[in-house]
Amino acid sequence: MGGMDAWGLRAAAVALAGIGGAALQLQQPVLWPATAYVALLALAVMAFALAWRSPRGRDAALCVGLACALFATAGLRAGQRLADALPAALEGQTSLSPVSSPSCRG
């Protein structure tokens, strides 16, 4: 096996590693602090740099880098979404703010 077949298998492995990283983050029962995700992004950058500099472990480094990067970005995005959530104490309460409605003129 060589040429395009090997390239296609390597590309599929890298893509699956990225998808696996994001899917693994979705299984977390509790989000980590944002600093942990930033550290994981730094690890991903180091893995990408290793892949760029060394042809020997390029495929493995790309897989690790992409998995770490997508895990971290999914975690950071989840943290942003969670920060915008409605507090549990307000859940199910009726809002007292007036709702503007168009006036009916006949």
C-alpha cells in the first residue's frame, strides 16, 4: 500500500482522532476549569509543532494534537454556554418585565 491509499488512511485517522477528542469531551460529567482547557490547547500546539518538525512521528503527533485541540475547544465553548444559563433559582418563575405588543388600531 502506498501513495494515495496511505495518504487517505492517514487523513482518515487524523479526522477520526479529532472527532474522538470532541466526542470524549461531550462525555465529561463536569466541566474542567478554563485553565485546564487552555493548557490542553498548549499541548495541542506543541504536538502540531512536533508534527511539523519531525516526519517520523508526524501522524501520531497530528492525531494527538487534533484530539487535544478539539477536546479543549469543545470544553471552552461548553463553559461559555454554561455561563449564559439561567440560574436554577429562577427556573420556572414568571417574568415581571412588560412585554411589548403591537397596538391594535382599527
